[in-house]
Amino acid sequence: MTTYQSTPAPSAGTSSPAGRQAFLLLRTVFTVAPILFGLDKFVGLLTDWEQYLAPQIDALIPGTAHQAMLAVGVVEILAGVLVAVAPRIGGLVVAAWLAGIIVNLLLLGGFYDVALRDFGLLVGALALARLAPAISLPVHRTRAS
């Protein structure tokens, strides 16, 4: 009778270069993209962001659709910064934010392709949050005098 021994899977931590690289890629994109999209809410170079606000959501929030997009921009910038400094929590915040965007797009209708893309991003943000505790990044410490 042949017995098989299972080989432990490589850790996603620092002992696995692929796991560390995946984490760094996800942290980079979920830092940079929300910050850039958030900044664009103020300058509007990429698109007219107000077209993506469902009337049902617009009716629930105070102010104009433009003011809502400015608030969205601030939240996105803060979420990107949070991912940079605390990727586990930031990944969860970005995932929740993307879930809200998906609900908004489904209410709006006609942007199902964007909602599907954002679902893929949501899964990536969850992967970032899941990988973050396993990756030990260098900590810069100052010596006490």
C-alpha cells in the first residue's frame, strides 16, 4: 500500500516571493487608483462622474449631484491613503465602497459592464485584505536617545 504525504503549500507570507509580490501589486493599485479617481472627481478629466449617480441615491443625499461627487472624491482619496498605511483595513473599506458603487450602478441601469468590472475589483480588494496579515513589511524604527 502506497501512502502519500502532503506537502504544505507555500505561505503567502514573506517566505513566498509570489505572495509578497501579489500583495505589493494589489496594495499599489488600491492605493493609486482610488486616489487618482478621487482627485478626478474635482477636475473631471476622465469622465462626467455625475452620470454615474443613480437618481435614487441622488434623492437620498443632500446637495447637488456635483457636490455628491466631490464628497465621493474625498472618500476615495482617504480610502487610497488608508490602503497605503493599513492595507488590511483599507482593503475591506475599499471592498465595501466598491459594493456601494455596484449597488448604485445596478440601480442606475445601463452600466452593467462597469458594475461587473467593479465586482472584480471588489474581489481584488478582499484578496488584499486577506493577504495583508501574512505579509510582514519592513518597519522603520527610530532609536531612542
